Amino acid sequence: MRRALFGLLFAALILIAFTLPCYAAEEIEIGYGEFVDELPNTLVDRLPSGDWGSDPSSDATSLVSWEHVSAEISEILGLGLGASLRILAVLMGLILISAAARSLCASFGGRSAALLELCTAGAVCAAAISLQYEILLGAADYLADLTLLMNAMLPVTVSLYAAGGNVATAGVSAGAFGIFLNLSENILATTVVPFSGICLAFALVGSMSGGLDLRSISGTFKRIYSTALSFIMMLFSAVMAAQTILASASDSISLRATKFVAGSVIPVLGGSVSESVKTLAAGIGALRKSVGICGIALIALLFLPVLVSLLLTRAVNGIAASFANMLGCDREGALLAELSSVYGYICGVLAVCSITFIFTLIMLINTGVAIQ
Amino acid sequence: MTALRLCGVAILAVICASVIRPIASGILPSARVATGIVLAISLLGLAGPAVEYVTALSGAVGFEKYASPILKGCGIAALSHGCATLCRDSGEGGIAEYVELAGRLEILLLCLPLMEEVLSVARELIEG
């Protein structure tokens, strides 16, 4: 009887022990909290409300949710449309007054009428540039914020690569990131605004002088700048992709060899080590995808307002140029068409820069975990 | 005065000039100048409401500083052209040239603040 009781008691204790949660786990520290703290201020205001910044997976989900995306798009479009329509109204009003003044003074003939054309073109120029100056500066501010964001992202991506056993890939990625951040900060951010200024100066001289057509020089200058930029980005992307793939393959080979040796040499537990490493690899892979998507969503969130603003202003200048040409104000029409073209090039520069950063994050998402 | 009345005054002046010419051709230039001044003042009265309307509208929208030089330039061009024509009709071509030159310089001065604003923005963009 006593033995039976002891046996029952022992069995009960064993069963209770099985119900206790007991596992071995290691928290992967990738510096996500520091990354969230270093986000640019313009981006912090646009983040989803609630508990954002604690878990990459839920953060990525909330950033790409339909509610947040639709709310952001409607806010950006609403603000952008209002400002653009105001600029369009002012430009069209001035063009109407210019056209009326020109047709009145055309009857006088001679040089007074020509000087009045200069006056009207100058008035439209001054209005267009002073109203759109902030939008041009916004492009430079965007590049500065993008560089800040990617500077904050760099330690996280390196940690994610290293945690997955991609040590060589981490080194390659850090190097490539650093080069591109330097490029973005020192070349792109400092040349976009002067490039706009030079194109604008060409357009102004061309419209003010009347007989002098600098559109061909301006077009050549724009083509050289955009070709040089595209070439640099293409070269950077190709080299980075090749280096990442090679480093990833090298990491994979070395860690698989290590896993094989561990499985063969370690008695009894060698197989378990191999299996637990697979579980860890899956976790790190999911973490990489979440952080990568989070990073891409943040870049899109930063880029969208600037892109919408530039595209709307480009459309406004195009419409005003067509209106001016229709009313016979050729100088004003040429200037506004040139302004529209400059905005198109600026959009291209910013898009190339953003896409290159997005490409580096896609490399992070798609690079296999080496410890699988 | 409406355009109809102005045309009537102008035709009347022409008829009077053709009648006076064989009798007292010496007073023709003075009569011509006087008629021109009367017509110019009447034109100012005709254009006044339109200019006031455009000025008020541009002020309400906020582009008064851009519309104002255009309107002033228009007025200066019209005034200098009218005055130069009067001088030529009176046989003073040299004076007419100076009047037109003064008008053109005045319009150029009106453009200077606009050019300054444009060039300062362009300089800020280039300097970064």
C-alpha cells in the first residue's frame, strides 16, 4: 500500500514537472530599439499610432496595413493638391494679365512693346520661382533625411547578417552601405539643388533674352548629369549584388561544414544541435524579412510626400506653360516648360537614390541564412 | 467718356483742323496737342475701373507685387507712345525719340526688382 502511494506521488510529481514551461532560448539583440530612436523627425510624425517600435514583425505589419497606407495617401494628396492648385491659379492669373498687356502694347510697336514683354516674363518668372522655392529645397531635405534613416538602419542590417551566420556578407554589406551613404550625403544631397539652380538659370537667360535659345545647352547638361548618376548607381548595384551573393555562398559553405562536423563529432546531442540550428535560422529569416519590409516601408513613407509634391508641381508648370503658349506668351511658356522638365529630372534623381537603398534591403531579405 | 464719345471728339477735332488749316495754320499744333491731352485724360478715365479691378483682384490673391509692374509698364508704354506721337505730329521727331527712350528706361527700372528676386533665388540654389 505504501509503495503504491509512493509510486502515485512520484508519478504525479513527474507529470507536474512536464507541464512546467522549460526551454532554452537566446534573445537576438539586433539594435532595433536604437534604430527606432534615430529615425528622422519628419518620419516620426508619420508613423502609425499605438505601440510602434518594439517588435519588427508587428511594426512592418502596421506600416503596410491598408488603414495606414490609405490614410497617408489621402493626407499627402490633400495637402499637395491644395498647394499646387494655388500655384496654378497664381500663374494662370499672371499669364492672363501678361497676355492682355502684351496685346494692348503690341499696337504701339517698337522697343516699348519688347521691353514690356521682358517685364511680363520677369513677373511670371519671379512668381513661379518664389512660390516653388520651398519645393525645390524639399528635395534636398529628403536626401538628408534618407541618409539619416539609412545610417540608423546600417547597424541593424549588419547585426541581422551576423546573427544568421553571414559574417562575410555582413562585412560586404557594411562596406557597400557605407560607400553609398557617403555618395548620397556628399554628392547627391549637395548637387541636386545646384543642378536645379543651373537649369533654372539657363531657362531664365533664355526667356529673358528672347533671341538666345539655351534649351539645347540645358538639355545637354541635364542628360550628362542623369547619365552619370544612372551609371554610378548601376555600377554600385551590380558590384554590391555580386559581392553579396559570393559572400553569402561562402558563408553558407563554411557553416554547413561546421554543422556537419558538429553533428558527426558531438555524441548523442549532435543531431539535436543540427535541428535546433534550423529553428534558429527560421527565426532569423523571419526577423530579416520583417526588418527589411519595415525599412522599405519607411523609405516609401519618407519619399511619398516629396514625390507627390514634385509631380504635382511638374504638372502645374506644364499646364501653365500650355496655357501661356495658347495665349501667345511664348517666353513665359518656354520658361514654365523648362521648370516642368527640371522637376522631372529631380524626381528621377530622388527615385534612383531611393531604389538603390531599397535594393540593399531586398538583398537583406533574399540572402539565405547561412546556418540553415 | 465711352469709346463712342471719344471717337466723336476725335472726328470733330479732325474736321476742325481741316477747317482751321487754310485760315490759321499757326494754331494747328497747339490745337493738336490740346486734343491729344483731352483724349489721353479720357482714356485714363476709361481704363481706370479695369486697372482698379485687376489691382484689387491681384491684391486679394496675393500676387500684387508681380501684377503691379505689368500694369505700370503698360501705362508707361501707352503714355510714352501717345506723347511721342504728338511730338512727331508737331514736327518734333527728336523730342519724340527722347520721350520713347524715357518710357523704355522707366519700364526697365520696373523690371529690376523682379530680376533681383529671381537672381537671388537662383544664386541661393546654386550656392546650396
